[in-house]
Amino acid sequence: MTACQAVASGVFNDVPIAHSSAKTDKEINRAQFYQSLADSISARLMPAAEKPIVECVNVLFPAVWPSAVVTEYGEMELKQACNTFLAHYSTDLKQQYRDFKDAKGAEVCGRELKRLKGAIDTLPVSTAECERGFSRMNLTCTPLRSSLTVSHMSSLLFISLVGPPLREWQPLSYVQAWLAKGRHAATDVGKSNAPKICSATEARKAVWKCL
């Protein structure tokens, strides 16, 4: 729409559009252009080898359902989805899926079906999330923090990528739980420098050692 308006007005972002006088220049068919663009994106994001995954996933998205949904529609694909995403296929899941179809996909009900739907929603549509994770890893594991263990690195990356923004984090409950376990801050040296008070049992053992 924006391109058509620019051609009609002869200006795009305050830049005049020059019209070519060549006979070989023809107007692009918009419908053909958008269809070719959609086909190219589909081929790039979903190779032919992964089309069975798409078929078993589509049964959980009402937007791509056929106009007439029969009773057995999607049940074989549902079982294949459970095998693909390591979910347990049970009679309860089958019934929950039938209820989902009866409701025209208005709401996902049932714990098993919600768990399968959540596993499907984790499918990445591009490598942007992976690239973002590598960038965050390089920012976290700097030359000055090269002694971080894999466990600590994984926890820091998880908080950075999945956790809420820092301005929304409320640390009070975590600090209280930390102090309730008898732990102290790294700058608190009062406890380490305080004189150690021996119990009565330790005192008696020390006396016997002297004898």
C-alpha cells in the first residue's frame, strides 16, 4: 500500500521517484510478488524434511483447520506430536483434544494438552534467539570473569535471557531467605573476626588432650 501511494504521488520519503522509459520495465504483479515472497520465506524457515512436524503441530491451531472438522481429525497427528515433543499420549489427552475441537479452539483445557501446547510453543521460528544467547554469553563471560563455572554461567544466562527486567525485580524476599539461613554478605567481616566460644564438650576434650 505504501509503495503504491508513493508511485501515485511520485515521491517516497521526500525523494522524487524517477520513471524509466525503457520498454523492458514492467509493473510488478503484486499478488505474484507477495506469493513468491511467502513461498521463499516458507522454504527458508521450514525445510521439506521438517514438514511432518508442521503437520502434527497444525492440528492444535484452529486457524489452519479445515472448514469441516470430523471427529477423528488430528488424532494421529496428535500422537505424532507427543512422540516428537516427548509428551505422554494418554486417553485423557485424547479426550481433552476432542473437547478442544468441540469448543472450536476457543480455549485449551486440561493439564496434558496445555503441557503439549507449551512444548510446541517453544519451537523457534529463527536463529535470532540463539544469536542473542551467544551475544549475552560474551557479555557475561568477560576476561575478568573467566573463572565462572558452567553451572553459574548457565544460571546467569537463564536469568538474563528469561528473567524479568532488573527494574521489576524485587530482591527483598531473596535477601530475607539468605539471611534466614545464617549467611552474611561478603563484606561482613564481623562474624569471622569475632572470638570463637567453645562449648562445654569441646572444653572438656581440650583438657583431656592436655593430660
